[in-house]
Amino acid sequence: MDLRQLNYFITIVEEGQITKAAKKLHMAQPPLSQQLKMMEEELNCKLLDRNGRTLDMTGPGKVLYEKGKTLLSNFEDTITEIKEVGEGLKGVLSIGADQTCLSYLPEKITIMRERYPDLCFKIIEGDTLFLTESLLSKEIDVAILQQPIEDDNFFSLGLDVDEFVLATPSQWNLKSPIRMEDLRDIPFLSFYRHQNCSTLRIIIDEFKSHGFEPNIICECIDIAMVSSLIGEGIGVTILPKTSLDKFSTDGIKIIKFANCNIKSKSTIIWPKERYLAKSALNFLELFR
């Protein structure tokens, strides 16, 4: 027995007559009668008894009708849900982001929630290596990186260019704009996951271009904790200006550079050789 036959049986029961059921199903009466006979033969029991011009359910017929109604309803709900997921209306959208790019997400997720209230979100923070591996392993759908990458495995879309600034304790009263040379020997706080992080390499190379390396006294992968340490007067860090938008800046002073040549060139990427869910496509459209 298949779902089509089950629908035939339920329609016969609800119409009370094969003639009416056939009309509702837009088919001739003999084929419908044959389908009912085949079902009874397959189940080896009588499903309907003729009572004058109408049909009454037998005991097995009542069980099939009740269970069949539930089964068809669940099947229709499943089809609807699949279509909604396919259209990006439901499901889970997994987004990876460098922690300096998290400020891009609140506004975009708010818009997505307004348009697709049944859509859920999963946000995973990580560096470039971790996020690209997560994309390839299908753990996330899209990723926002601090800097562009050259990798043929991904499509990419460049976002707004942002300037790097110095986050310093307010009580230090450093002059603004500040020159890179003025940071020699000043305690530097790194919030990058490891030394091979592309953004950290860019920052260190900028220091080297001015004749010295940063005096890194603390490494911490949590930008919120680094912000707290700066507020307590422990040291300074360099980061994109917008990356502090969603964190407390109490006790922190943001200073522009006079001669820093690095820029934040955030990029959103997604895999080439992979089906991209409609919800991810809808999310990408917000950045175009």
C-alpha cells in the first residue's frame, strides 16, 4: 500500500460512497473500486461494508482511517517543512566569523529574523584556518574573515574597508594620532588564536616595517577579555575600529594612527563545490 492508495481510502470513507469519492478524486469509479479491492487483498481483511447506498468502516477500516489520517497529515507537514527549508524560511543557518567581524552580524540577523521568523541561527567564532576548514567539512554555511584569502575552493564577497586603530587605556593619555614608532616597548595584548593568524601576521609585519616588533605581554583569544585588560591599564592592542562596536569600551580610548598602512578588508566566503541552502543565499544578499 502506498500513500496514493491511502488517500483513496480516506476519501472513500469521508465521502461515504465510491461514486462521490471518484468524483472528488477526478477519476472513474471502476479504477477506484479496483484500488479498494487491491488494498483489502493486500491487508487480507475487509475494510468497508456496504450499508445500502453508503459504506461503513469495519474494525480494521477504522484503524486504517485513523492511522492513515495522521500519516497523511504528517507527510503533508513534512513536505511543507521541506519546501520552507528549501526556500530559506526554516532550518538552521550556521555562520562562522572572525571575532573582529562579529559586529557585522547583529543587524543582519535582525533583518533575517524579521523576514524569516522560523529560521534559527548558529554562530561559530574562529580564525581563518578554522573557519575555512569548517566550511569544507560542512559545519558552517558561510564565514566572515578579517582579510581576503586566495583559495580556489571558495567564492568571496568583499565588505566595507575599515581602518585599524589603537585601543589603549584611557588613563595613559597617549597622543592622537599616534605614530607606530611610539608603540616601541609599550605592552601589547594579542587576541589572535595563534601566531599563524593572517591578521596577526599583517599587524606584526606593519610593526617590522617601522623597525621593531611588538612587545607582546599577553595572548588571549577572547577579544572581550582583552578589552577588559585594556580598561584595567594592562596594555594596548590594534584592531579594526568597528570590531569594538559590540563590546564595552569603559576605560578604553580609541586612537587613530598617523602612519599605519593596514586596513581591515573583511570578506564573506562560501564553498564553490557545495549546495548552498536558500537561507544562506538570502543571508548573502544582505551584503550585496
